[in-house]
Amino acid sequence: MKMTFRWYGKEDTIPLSYIRQIPGMTGIVSAIYDVPVGEIWPLAKIKSLKEEIEKVGLEFKVVESVPVHEHIKLGLSDRDQLIDNYIENIKNLAEAGIEVICYNFMPVFDWTRTQLDKKLADGSTTLVYYQEQLKQMDPETSELALPGWDTSYTKEELNELITKYKLLGEEGLWENLSYFINKIMPIAEEVGIKMAIHPDDPPWKIFGIPRIITNERNLDRFLALYDSEANGLTLCSGSLGCSKENDFVYLVRKFVSRNRVPFAHLRNVKILDNNDFEESAHYSPYGSLNMVDILQAFDDCGFSGYIRPDHGRMIWGETGKPGYGLYDRALGSVYLTGIWETIQRSKEEK
Ligand code: DNO
């Protein structure tokens, strides 16, 4: 396992040199943020990002994300051109030494929460999802924007997209995903890139728009679209794990042992009734997921890929990008590294 940390490039308020000081940290997960979705990332930009990261003594092997243009997901007439651009990005990233590309196929909205600053009993704040609050969040009528969302659309464009997805439905989205996967994977294989799709977060339909990367059955269906190690998953404990339907430890065992998991996001969530959930600290007793069991499963199946701590709470007065402060993510990563070390030690002793 190689521990990594997400960094948002020059706009990120957290200096790379601070990330370097987290014990056990080996690499940065990042992306090119100033090229519009659908366009080609210049090789020079990728190389300069890599140099900046390597200068502080960290590696740059995982990109998160190369976003998929909505017209590819909708299967519109310009998709072939957009897919060609996506393929150029895969080639350029491979040339710069990248090994894994994380992406998602969520229509319009990436990860969705209903409140970003819910105060917990210990005074920290966290991201939560409450169905009651979601009802007030109709994107077609309210002014709504979350940190992970593409905000480059006007209200009218957004509403048009939403209507198109409602008409497309789940099966239409599967068809467009299959079309995309079958075009890009032969190139990913050729240049040695592992593509790692991120599950939908939360893993169920929201705002009447389809979501398909949600559970074991759909992960099986996804992997079968193109049967190759290049076509893999970003196993995200917080996304899949907030549904009671998903047994995350079982999913780790199943997909890691099949060599389809080059990258994982680990964080904890506290599942409440009625599909509500709160993001908790990584520490197992605070959430519904057991990080020891999860890491044990990764190790038992011979995992040698990249892991990053996912969202953290805001603690110690830190402000910044919700979910992406330094302190709690650093605590999370060291906690995970400690569990991993213990697992390795217990094997040596046997
Ligand atoms: C949330 C992240 C996601 C992820 C994308 C991958 O914090 O895990 O936004 O980066 O879904 O494309």
C-alpha cells in the first residue's frame, strides 16, 4: 500500500511541504484544474505539476480526476471528438509517468451532501447528508453548488442537462458508459494506465437523475464492460459504505483479489436511519465502518496500489475547502498507516 494525499494544485491553501511532513506519506493525488472539461491537458503543464511535487520529495502517480464531459455521458453528437481528447489526456499522462487515473460517470453532480458544516459533539464540523434537507435542495429551482461540482453551467444549461438525463434513464447511461469504456480502454492498456472509476456518492439516485456505479451488481456489470486490469475501480469506503446494502469489506475482498483496484479512498461514515449519514473521523469506533477490517482485507488480498485518506472534518479552527483541510486528513492518514504497520508486523511475527 502506498499512502497518498489529495492536493488541489496552486489554488490549494495547504503547502506541499506540509503534506510531506505527514509520517508515511509517499505521494500526491492531483489534477490540472485550469483546463476546461473536455479539452486536452498540455503535456508541459502535467510535467511542471509533477516537478513541483517531486521537488518536495513526493511522488505523482495518481491523477484525480480527468473529468468526463457531460456530452460523453449523454451520448451527444460531439462525443467522439471529446473522447479523442480524453484519449490524448490518457496518453499525455502516461508519458509523464502517471499510473492511475481516477474519474467518475456521475451525471452533472459529483459527491452530494446537504450540509457542509454540521457541528459534532466534540466541536468539529463535518459533511452530512440528511434526506429531509435534500428535499429543500431541488437544483432546478434553488441556487445550489457544492465544492465537487462543475459550476461552469448557467442555470438554464443545468436544467437542460437534468432534463436530458431524466429522459436518458439508467439503461441509456449504461450504454453511453459502455461506448466510452470500449473506446478508451485499448489505449489505456497500450500505454500502461489503470483507469479507476469512482463510485457514485451517495450510491443512489438523487434529484430524479440516474446513478449507476452504486453496488456489487453494478460494479460487476461495469467491470464486465471491458474485461481487463486497465478497467478498474477506485474503491471508496465512504461512497459505497454509506449504503447499508453494501458490505465494504466484502467488496474489498472480491475486487482486490481480482486485481481490479489500483486506488482506494478511505474514510468513515456514520449511517443513520432513513439513508441519512454523517462523515465521521477515520477512527473506527466513531463511524459505521471498521478501518482495521477494511485494511486487513486489502492486505489479505495482496493490495499494492495507492490509498488516500478521504474527506476530513474541520478541526482545530481550520477553515478551507470542505472535506479537504489538512489536519483531520493528516490524522486519518497516520491512523491508517498505523493500522497497516500493525498488520505487516503481525505477519512478520507469524
Ligand atoms: C470527493 C471525491 C470525488 C472524486 C470524483 C472522482 O471528495 O472523492 O469528487 O474525486 O468523483 O472523479
